[in-house]
Amino acid sequence: MLASAQADPFGLRMAGENTLVASPGNEYLYNGKELQDELGLGWYDYGFRFYDPEKARFVSVDPLAEKFAYLTTYQYASNDPIRNIDLDGLEGFDPVKKETQATTNVPYRNPGIMIDPGHGDNHAQNNQIDPGALSPTGELHEKDLALGVSVGIESRLSEVGLQTSKTRTEDINVDPQKRLQWRIDMAEGSTMFVSVHLNASSNENASGFAVYHNGGESEKLAHSISAAQSIMNVTGDGTADGSNLYVIKNFKNGPSVLIETGFITNEQDRNTIQNSGPAIGREIGNGIIIYLQQQGIVTIKD
């Protein structure tokens, strides 16, 4: 043992209870999160937010605050750190309850549902990371906003015990000549493919959420996802034919959809996705869960 660090349930290190046998330089302490102490703040990096164990609170507003109107927007682990943990700064998560929430009669646990945050990979022409569509000022990139939405999808599905994977968790270097096919290759064995994007237009008034499909089960999934969306303005019935889209037509193991979450070129859409991306993703996750229930694929006790 190199070190021993004692803390109260909210992560505050207890005076006189810490033993350092050697100096390993390990900053991954409470709940495996990295301690950020360069300025003497003593905060932990949870991904979406920083956590202050001295105050037992996050230092910024919960991106999923709308879901938890009964809790302070700065709360940690739903104010119950004995029962819950926080995975990424979004919400309290009960790891014991998770294991009993879903039963399934098809392989949606492993390898499960592949979530594909669009762009963020090498560009075939110049071997640079593809940002996707840009906001009018160029400050916001589709690749980053799509990743935030994807985290929300993954969070919601994991709550009910469904197995998910993502094609990327950050910018990724791949064979630039396979910048679409590598996504399909990563999804080999998965039983559902959900690609997340943002749209763009020269018309700044163009807006709305839409789910592209190629008919059949893909269309049923698209309708379920669009019907569950309340944060974004849904375009028409929320679905459109996407049978010509590469990732939809080339995924063969189950339903596949491509979600245009909104328009990065529209101010309202852009601000909503930037501020509420994970919450939008959770509603997408709800649509997926409803589809699986309707198909009799999973039974969920939520």
C-alpha cells in the first residue's frame, strides 16, 4: 500500500487520518476522480462539473437541473452519498439498483447499443480532426455538442441496465480513408446503432429536431425517439427518410437511426443544445427505452 486517505461520505479528507507511505503522485482519489489542487481549491474533476468536497456541492449548476426540480442545482449524488455515486457530474446513480432494473430476452446487454457521436475523427482530405458543422462565429463545433448529447443517452440507458458503447469519447485518430466505415466496424455485434449529429443551414431561421431512418424497425425507433423529445422543437412528425445515409444503410444487425438534434446555425437551437445537451440525450434514451418496451425486448422497472 502506497497511501491511505480517509474521507467523510461527501469526500472531505479527514485531518490526521491520511497516511502517505511513498510519494506516487496519485491525484485520483475520492471515487476515482482527479483532484485539482493547483490553486489550493481542492476540487475534483467529474467531467461535466467540478466538485468541492468542503462544501459537499458542485461549483456550477447541474446540466440536468430540469429533471430534479426538488433538489438544489448544486447537489452531489442526490444528497445521499452513502447510497449513490456520481459518474460524471450529472446526477446521483445507485449502482445496486441499476442491476435490478431491466431484464432482456435479446442481447441488448452485451455488446448492446452503439452510440455514435458524429464527426471528431480524421478528415480524409487533410488528415485533420473533422469538427463537423460550426456555429456562425466558429466557436462551437458539432463534434463537441454531439458528444454531450451522447453522454446523456448513455447515462439514461445505463440506469435501466442496458449495455451501451460509444464510437468515440473524444477526438479520435482513425484511418482517414475509412472515416465512416470505421464507425460501422466498431459496431460489429451491436444490436442497435444511434448516430448523433447537428444540422446546419445558410438560413439562420432553420431549426428543429429530426430522426432519420430507413424504414421498418428503424422507422419505429425513429418515431419513438421523436415522440419522447420535449426540449427541442420537433420538425413535423420528427422523422425523415435517411435510407441514403451511409451509417444507416450499412448497419445490418438491427435498427439504426441518425439524429439531427437541432441546427447549430440557429441561435435558439444552438444555445439549447449547448446548455442542455445531456438532458436532450436523456430524452433520446427514453425514446429508445420505450421502443424496446413496445417490442417486448426489455421489461423495465423504473
